[in-house]
Amino acid sequence: MDAPVTEGMARIVQPGEAPGFWQPVPANGYVECLLDPSTVTSDTPFAMGRQTVDVGCHVREHTHDRHEEIIHFIAGEATVMLDGVAHPAVPGTTVFLGKGRRHAFINAGDVPFTFVWFLMPSGLERFFAAIGRPREAGEPAPAPFPRPADVAEIERRTVFGWADQTVQKPGA
């Protein structure tokens, strides 16, 4: 006879319920950390969120040396730089990034672009909280602000193997 299945956890996150953080240059925009080990229990620790990147801005080139990532674009247009090669991203584009793959996301349109991210194991939520400023749904965006002076240390202790440390201001 088969052993009974133990039910796992279930959680529903409604719009505006997840912790959000305004992001510094060069991405600007904001992140919502939808699910992570502080909110759900799972056999495999993961984090999931949604990020919006402003017009003229980008997510710096970086790698994850201990993590795998899935990106799914849901709004706007972007260019995905994957190991130095440009790929278009429109709503519906999905990208899988294994450990150590260099990647960046550049706003290629005239409106913000938004994507859903999924990181295994978790940790990206801690990075966004450490470099960002708390955000409440619906509040106006702050003026662009710099990354913390210790961003390289924050990256090292969270989820990054390497990240471009140059700063680009919006529109530069």
C-alpha cells in the first residue's frame, strides 16, 4: 500500500502584499519579493519576485556562482545580454540561467519593462532588501539614488559570483 502523501504548504500573495523595494541606479524601478523562505516552507529553498526597470536603465551584467535563475518577461521590451550576446525579450520570453552564466537586462523600449524572477536556492530577496529602499504599492518613485558604498560586499554575501561595479546614471 502506498504511503499517504503529506500535504505541503500553500500560500496566496495578492497584489501589494509582498515586500517591495525601490532600486538604485542603474536599474532604478522597483522589486517585489513575492515568495522566499521567510514566507513559505518548501523542500527546495527558492525565492521569487517581480522587477520593473525604468526607461533608459538596466540590470548590470553579473553572474550567480551558487544559484540557478529563471526570468520570464511580462511587460515592455528588453535586450538580454547572455555571455556577451544580445537577445530580444518581449512579453512571454523566458530565460534559464545556469550557474556562472554572465547576464544583463537592458531596457530597449520607451516604457519600463517587467519580469518575474525565480532563484534557486533563495537569497536574491536579501540582496534587494539590502540595496533598496522600502516601497509601498502605489507610492511615487523617488529620485534616482546610488547603490550602497558596500554593494560589492552585499553581492558577495548574498547571491553573486561577479557583478559589474561601474555605475551608470539613467540616460547616460
